Amino acid sequence: MRYFIGLILFFLTVNTNAQQTILRGLIKDSMSNETLTGVTVSVNNSFGTKSNNDGNYVLKIQNGLQKIKFSYYQEHKVKEAE
């Protein structure tokens, strides 16, 4: 059972208008290479966006140093001991 799913492949695109940066990327499981749907991408601990069905996300952030957080939860069914 995997408890941690690695997130890889995010890309940064700079847009100089209005001192904002567009952060866009593709989120995949590092072990299976499958795209991940519903990953929350947040900036400075406030809600930002979620990855779509193809694992892609787009988020506008202010220029400068920002804390970006990726959160993903997956449910696992556990068999009861007999």
C-alpha cells in the first residue's frame, strides 16, 4: 500500500502583465506515471485550484517568492482481520 504519491512535472510560465505569474503544469504519480485528478494546488496556504481530469492545472500567482503546496489524498479499502 502506498501512503505517499510523488508529484512530478510542474512548469512555470512567466507573464509580465499586472505583476502576476501563471503557474501551469501536469501532475503525475512518480511510480505509475499516471496523471492525478483532483490534486489541490495552493499558494501561501490559501486555496488555489485543482488538477483536472488530465492532471493539468493553471494558477495565477503574484510575482515574487511564493510557497506552493500540492495536496492529494487517496482512499484505500482495508480488509478487516478475521
